[in-house]
Amino acid sequence: QVQLVESGGGLVQPGGSLRLSCTASGPISMIYNMAWYRQAPGNERELVAGWQGGTEPVYLESVKGRFSISVDMVKNTVHLRMNSLKPEDTAIYYCNVDLLQTAPTKERRIYWGQGTQVTVSS
């Protein structure tokens, strides 16, 4: 079974930095897209940063210049480097991977990570 495991969340002061990681494992033949979303209480889930091979990453306007997405295709891992964090960045962050699995059925599917809490507060 394909699994996504996230790590790296926590509590940080305003202006601080965190790096989130998400690794996909299991019967994976190909990864098409990897992305990070976030959801704050009372808000809709929103795309924070997205990666697709061969194209420029896309970012939520409010995080441009502060966040950076990177992908290690050998390890099937996506990172989100977050600098100059603000209280409004507080949310649960979810990784999202669009991939081709080979078992139990060969099909293209989107998987979500379990979510990791990021809290920015003094």
C-alpha cells in the first residue's frame, strides 16, 4: 500500500523557520505532482506550494519569497522550507502526491499525508 509520512511541524516564533518533509513509499511507478496544502481553523484547505516536473513551482501569493518547495525524486520526498514565518501561517499542513501506483491495482491516484501542525506564536 502507498503511504505518505510527514514530519517537521512544530511551534516556532514569528520570523522563525521550519522545514516540512513528506515521503511517499510503497508500490509507486511514477510521481506526477507533489504539493503542500494547509488548513487553518474555520478556513478552506488551500494550496501553499506545488511542484510538477519540468515546470516552475507555484506558490500561494502570501508565501512567495518566504517558502520554497523542493523534491527529491530518488527518495520520493517533497520538502517545504518555510522562512520568515508569520502567525497567519499557523495551520495544519498536508502533503499531496499525484502518482501512478502498481498495486493493488495499477492506477493513477492522489494521496494525502496525515497532516502536521505548524504554530507560529510568541
